[in-house]
Amino acid sequence: MQSALNQSDIYKDRAHRKYFSDMKKLFDYVYDIIDVLGMSLFGNIEKLRVHKLYNIDPKMLSAIIETKLEHYFSGFECPLCGCKCRHNNKLKRHIETTYGTISFDSPYYKCKNCDKFYEPYVSALNIRKGKYQYDVQKIVAKVASSVPFDETAEILYDTHGLSLSQATVHELTNELAAHARLEEISPEAATIHEIIEQATRPNKARPVLVFAADGAMSPTRTEKGKPNAWKEAKGIRVYLLDGQHLAQVLSWHQICDKHRFKSFLQQIKQQNLFPEDKVRICCIGDGAGWIWEAMEEAFPDARQILDYYHCQEHIHEFANARFADKAARDKWLRETTNRLFQNKLSSVLAGLRRMKLTGEAAEKRDALCSYLSKNKDRMDYGKAKRGGYPLGSGAIESANKFISHIRLKRSGAWWKVDLANNILALRCSRYNKSFDRFFAAYEKSQRQDLGPARPHLSLCQGAGRK
């Protein structure tokens, strides 16, 4: 019996030594990765993920980070006068990350000459104000752009053990999204140039750069005491068309008026994202006046195309009112469609005006004639098809669904316009594949230079408050 126990202890000791040997290797590996002097806490966490280190004991991270900070700031000098600062007690900090709670002692230093306090650890790590750090904010905003805030909290509890309230999810998401402007989430010009180069073929026509625009009604909240209302989120989707291949370039959707939409197109133009000499630019829309107005101002030389399928809806609507006989209706529709593809709109209009109609049929005919006349220069479908241009605006209609409808149109959801636009901006950044770059720039913009810190009174009794 005693022998069996001794043997069990031997194996237990072997397992113990193996475990600590492996842990030491991991510790040494992580220690070499962490760079507290040249990289923020968020940057270090991103670096750990690049090395596929997803599950690390936060106590290990705390020990490594605090030890390295002690090393680098052991002889802290005042950034204003260069004099060595006196250590003035410590504050225990506990911060929440996706790896768990990281704790460390953060010392305050005081410069006697300048009478200023400094907390260099916080500046070096770019610690976010509040409990939750930037890596948490990033994953929160990313998930919340796809699912409701309460569901986001549930998901992050299940996946990361984070106990977030719905209000905290809301706050973290909108704090980030407020910085997601069009220029921040647009793809880089070099990326777009690469897409265009890949689509360019020797001795072939230049690829078509399509600006597809459309509106999507979104549920919005109005002022207190007033009924909720549906407002139009105007969207633009830019993509490259090379034969049947569609390459996504840029999407931007916001609830706004036509003047704001015009300004968005002007911003896209001013960023010089597209080499206009290497593409053929076209705009496709359903006939809404705000689309053509905005495009003509930003890209006056772009080819404009009226969505063929939307045009067909108008034609079929009239045909249903005009012809009771199905055979006659189908014959007229075939002939009209053929004329439009042959660029014989004048013949179609002349035929419509010769019809002697009354009542509803006459009203539908007049509306159709007005619609076709307004878009007469946008309907040469035969030539457009031969040139490789799109005939339908299905690309922007699908973008409305996966960017706007999926997140905003949920049972019982009514949005304040600014918050809805925040979510739309985040979703666009993800579909533009610019979310990671945007967030890195955001985190960097929040970094504070190493300057005087407000001393914690519990630590600096009698020292004054600067």
C-alpha cells in the first residue's frame, strides 16, 4: 500500500515538474513579446493574438507588465524640466481585458521643481478611462454592430466571461462609432488601385466602376411626445464590374437628406481613391432625383443608367391597366422591351401618346411617359449591355439588406437617428474591410502624451491638487 502511494507521488511530482516547465516556456515566450515602452496595452494584446496566444492567465500578464514597467520607469524624470522625480506612493489598478482582470501597482511621481504629479504607467499603456479597456471595446462594438445590445452582452459573457450591462455595451459601441466618419472607414487608395489592377486586362476595355445608390426606410424615434417615423437611409455602394465578376470597393449608408448625401459623394471624390483614367465610371439608380443630382455634381462625366428592372415595373404597371387581354399585353411588352434595347425610346413614347385612353389607364400612361422622358438619356440598354455596364441595381438593394435592414429593422426597435447612423457606420467599416485599421487609428488618437496627472487624494494627502 505504501509503495503504491509512493509511486502515485512520483507521477504527481513528474506532472508537477512538466507543468511548470511548460509554464516557464510560455512565460518566457510571452515576456519577450510584451513591449510596454513602445506599444500600448491594446497593441500588446493585439500582438499576442497575432502569435495565436488566446488564453493566457491574466496573473501572468499582470506580473510581466508590472515588472517591465518598473524596469523602464525606475528612474523617472520630469518631462518638463528633466529633473528626477520622487516616488509618491502607488495606486492599485484593476482593469478588465479580454484576457481577464489585469492588476498592477501604478506609482505616482512628483517633480519638486514643477510641483507636478505624473502617473507614467497609465500613459505608457494608454489605459482607457473606466474599467473596460480598448480590446474589450473593440470586440463589443464589432458584435453590437451585428446583434442587439442585450444579445451582445450575453455573447461576450459566454465567450470571454465579461459581465457587461446593456447600458455599458451601448456606451462602448457609440463612443467608438462617433469617430467612424466616411474618410475614416473608406478603404485605402492603394487597396482600391490593387483591385482595379487585378481587373484590368491587356487590350480590353477598362473595367467599369459602378456607383449604385438607393434608399432604405429605417425606423426612427422622434422628439418626445411625437409619433415614431420611418426615415430614408441613403446608401451608396461602389464596386468594380469586370464581366460577371463584382469586386466590392466601398459602402456608406446614413439616414440623411439629399444635401448630406451630396456631401458624402464629394468626400469620396476628394479622397482621390479611384484612378479615373483607368476605369469607366457609371451610376445606376431607380430614377430618384437625388441620386442623379449628387452624381452629376461629383462625377459629371459618369455614365448614368436607369435600373432596367425598375423601369420594367413601371411599364408592367401601365400594361396591366391598359390591356385586359393577356396575349395583347404580352405582345406589347415584348415589343416595348425590344425598342428600349434598340434605343428607340421616341417610338415607345409616340406609341403611348397615340393611345386613346381614359380613367386609370390614362393616368398610368401619363405617369409612364413622364418617367421615361425624365430618364431618356439613361435607357440605352442595348449599348450598356454590350459595353459591360450593369442593367440592374441589385447590388445596392442587397447592400441595403445586409447593412441596414438586418440590424436596424428588428421587432420593436425604433432608433434615434444619430445612434442608427453610428451602427450603420460601423457596419460599413466591416464590409469595407477597414474596421481593424479604423479601430487602431481610434485607439491611437485617444493616447495621452506623458503629462501631469491629477493626483489621487487618498495617496497624496497634503500635497495639493493640481
